[in-house]
Amino acid sequence: MNKNTQKAIKASYLSIAGNAVLAIAKFITGIFGNSYALIADGIESTTDVFSSFLVLLGLKYSSKPPDENHPYGHGKAEPLITFAVVGFLVVSATVIAYESIEHIRTPHKTPAGYTLIVLAVIVIIKEVFYRFFSKKGDETKSTSLKADAWHHRSDAITSLMAFIGISIAIFMGPGYETADDWAALLASGFILYNAYLILRPALGEVMDEHMFDEMIEDIRETSEKVPGVLETEKCFVRKTGMHFHVDLHIIVDAEITVKEGHDIAHNVKNKLLSRLPEIFDVLIHVEPEGAH
């Protein structure tokens, strides 16, 4: 298991623990503080616990080395887990929207003032979580960890919506009790939008979509500095988990021997693996100059 995978797994454990503590705090405060927006927030944090657990399982499974049945490794499990995380977001948004509408139609008391303090703290914590896990996702190239980061951001948004709704209900007085519930309903829309933002890159990864222009440029520049490489032609990159597989065509002098061309290809591969440690493997096709 490489360092990036270890970092991602440690971050997932932290995410699970943080979500569990916050979910309990939201439920307790929401129930005793008479705030459905806060209870809805707790529902999302509960789904966050399960989705973070799925991310953890996905990271562990995707880090398994290649075997006879999976010669390219198990990395594709990671975006599949991301789809499950998106599913949790959609379900939680649907539940929150339904319950919000029910509460809007049912008269209830104004939320307690201290719920605002709890929500303010939660918004800050969740935004810090988002920035931390987003950074870890970028460092490790983990799609599912980035999805988990967006889960924290969506949680921060729902908490912020709840804060605004409860503030209106408290300070505007009688007749505005449902502002809390309208805030929860609005938050469900933000959650669905975030679900799309998470789904899009994971779908591109599964479909081997062209998404790595900067890496391809780096691969070309590095390869063309290797002695014997005249230029590069085709270059394709696909992501599996936190690793990348590269297919590269290099052009060499047509007069050299097969062994010389083979040695140049090996030098290119070694150079790329050293320069870009996130690359798992490189398949190089040697083309003679003037063949096209």
C-alpha cells in the first residue's frame, strides 16, 4: 500500500469519527431545540457516516495489487464507491425535502435560540473538514475522498441554511416559525447539486474520459528529453483509483536496431515512473521516424 493510499485511509477514519460526533450533536440539539432544520442536518450527517465508511472500504479494496483476474488492479472500485456516496446524498436530500414539506404544513413552535450557537460551530467545523479532505483528495488523487470532501461542504451548506432559517424564525417572531423548514427544503436542493458535482468526475473516470491534459503535457516533455526520442505521438492516460496508466507512442531513428529501440523505451518508462510517481504503469509503442 503506497503513501497516498495510507493518507487517504487515515483521512477516512477521521471523517467517520467527525461525522458521527456531529450527527449526535445535531440530533440532540434539534430534538430539544425544536428545530427540524437541525434534525435534517443530523440526517445528512448520519448518511455521511455511512458514505465515509464506504469510502474507506473502497480505498482499501482499490489499493489491492493486480492479480490474474484484475491485471490493471482494483482501482475502478473507487469511482464505483463514489457513485454510492452520490446515492446517499440523493436519498438524504429526498428525505429532507419530504420531511421539510410535512413540517411546513404542520404548525409548530419556534426553535430555541441556543440552536444558532450550535449551528454556527458546526458550519465552521464542516468548512474546515471540507478544506482538509479536499486537500487530501488532491494530494492523493482520490476521487472518492474528494467526494467525501464535498459531502462535508454540502453539510456546511445545510447547516448554514438552517442557521439562516432559525434566525428568521426567532427574530421575526410569530408567523415565521416555518422559516426553519423552508431552510431545510432549500438545503436539499444544494445537496442534489453537490451530488452532481461529485458524480461528474467519477463518471468520467469510469468511462476513461480525456481529462488529464496537464499530465499528458508533462509526459511528453519528460519523454522527449530522453536520449534517442525524437518526438512523441499518441499519448493516452486513464485513471484507476489513485493511479494512472499511460499508453505512449515515441518516435525514434528508423536506422537503429530493435534492441536500441527497446532500450530507449525502457529509459522513457523509468524516467516517467521516477518523474511522476502517481503513474502505475507505462505501455510504450516505438515508431520509426518517417513511418507516418
